[in-house]
Amino acid sequence: MKNRIQHRSVASVARRRVPGSQFDSLDEVFGALSDPIRRAILTRLAAGECPVSTLGEPFAVSPPAISKHLRVLEKSGLIARRKSGRVHYCRLRADALRRGGDWIQQLTAFWERQFDALAKYLDQEQS
């Protein structure tokens, strides 16, 4: 019973989000990247700045739905918006993508070290 209580408290702590933390921003970035329309929008913006109206053209969704996708991308820091007259433009912001990539690289390095240690151990066991 004691282990069960400890497990619950650890799980409840793990579920808490700390606003403004590195993980809070990563949650937003990876959450934004979880949608195929948003990924396609980012792919288009990798070619350069684009008007919002053009970004929504390839998708069979309403303009308000595209606006919601753009708000998610903007909140996560993946895009920036500017207005020129009546036209809104979006551009890709690489720094948010870089933070996600850096986090993935850290985990990749960790797992590579683990697999290298396992391979070394297995080689020693065979000898």
C-alpha cells in the first residue's frame, strides 16, 4: 500500500506543468507539430514568407480553421505574423524548431551512450 501511495504522488508531480519552463515551451512546439496541416504550413513557410490567404489554399478547411492553426503555431513560437495593409503575412521562426531539435539531440546522445554500453557489455559476455 505504501508503494502505491508513493507511486501516485510521483505520477501527480510528473503531470504538473511549470509555466515558463523549458518543457512548457517544448509542449507547445511538439503540440503544434502534432497536426499534419500545421506541419504542411511550416513546410510551405520554409520556402519563405507567405500571405495567410495563400497558406490556406491547399487545404479543404475553412479560413477560420486555418486561422486557428496559425494561432497555435504563433503561440508556440514557430511562426511570426506581420500585417501590410489588409494582408497578413506569416514567416517561419527557426528558434522554436531549434529548441525542439536540441532536446531530441540530447535524448539521442543519451540513448546512443546506453546502446554503446550495452554493446560493450554483450561483447564482454561473449568473450
